[in-house]
Amino acid sequence: MKITLCLTTLFIMYSCTKTDCNEVKLAFYPDDYNLIIEESNIDLTLIKINGSKPITGEKFNIMVYNN
């Protein structure tokens, strides 16, 4: 029982490392976008872009946090 408690405590302490926000961001946002920009709004917290894809002409909206 003591071994299980000790191993569980060590596992929890080891798994609580500091996370880098830039590493997490890469999982959710691509490196670049290929758009023809029709409208943009940039403020202190968000970047909002409305545009269309050049090849297909499909409308596309982007909203990402301004880092």
C-alpha cells in the first residue's frame, strides 16, 4: 500500500511540469494562412480576418489570439 501511494505521489509530481503556451498554440493554429484579405480587425487580444481562398474562392474566417 505504501509503495502504491509513493508511486502515485511521484507520478503526480512528475506530471505537473510547467507548460509552454507557444508549444500548445502550435497544436491548434497552422503556421501560415493563404488568403486574399477582404476585411481585418486587429486589437490588443484578437486578430480577426475575413477573406477568401485564392484557388477556390471559398470564404474563410480566422480569429486567433494576438500574441
